[in-house]
Amino acid sequence: MIATGVIKSEQPLFQVGHHDKLLAQFQLALDEVKNEALGFRRIAAASVLQILALATSLPLRTEEENQPMRATVRQACFLFRERTDTAVSIESIAEELNVGYTYFRRMFKLYTGFSPKQYHTQLRFERVKRLLNESDLSIGEIAALLNFDSTFHLSQWFKKLAHFSPKMWRKQKLEIDKL
């Protein structure tokens, strides 16, 4: 963690305060070591990694939660999830949230790691995959349900992201399920 810059040699300790998640991980590690049940070393090691991850991220999370734009980004994420059935205008989302478009894009990427368009595209892609995997809807019905211009448009869009056509994706999934 030092090599990656997460933990700095000039500041090896983190002020995290009282956090239930941290305490739960400590308790899990202690319980596993005390009980010495099958696989306890792996579970304890995973708990220690979780403790490190929490200890290094909780101060940043606390700082982030105090930022006024964080609530706006959360609301935008909710709106994107709610609107996976259609292409959305990032400008209209920013306007709906009463935020300038450029500032919204920059803050959204800062908080999520994705541009708003990438985020919404990924949500739509996951929904299409879910519908292909879990429903008997035809590709045309999925295209209509999610307001794609046409079956062809959905197929081209999906192929660009998955490197498979929706038909091949579904066929591959069925073959895997047979195994």
C-alpha cells in the first residue's frame, strides 16, 4: 500500500474515529482466529485487507460526504438508474438538478470515476444484458422496451460494447447454462 501511495511514510496513521464497519471487521478477524475453523487464516487475512481498505478510505469518505455536490451526484446516479429505458441528455439532467453542465460533468467524474454519459451507458448495457439473460423477450422487444430507435440500433450499440451481437450473447449464455 505504500508503493501505491495509499499509505504515505510521512503519515502512516489514519484518524478514522468510531466506525461500526471497522469494528465489525476487527471482530470477525478475532472470532476467526479464536475459533480456528477451516479456512480461518484466509477469512482473517481478508478481514485485515478490509480493515486497511476502510481505514484508508473512511477519512476521504467523510470529507466527501461533507461536500455539497455529493448529494447532487447521488441524485444524478438515481436519475440515471431510473431512466435506463431511454437515452438521456446529460444537459437536461444537469438542468433538472440546477447545476451548470460543465461543473456537473466534472464533479460527476470526480465522485464516480465515470463521465455521466459513460455511467448511463453502462447502466443501460447492464440492463440489456440482464434482459437478454433473464427474459424471453426478443431483441426487438428489448429494443422497444428500452426506446432504442430500432432493433438494428440496439444490436449495433450492444456489439460495440460487448463485442458480440445480442443474439450471440444470448446463445453463448444458454450454452454456458447447459454445462
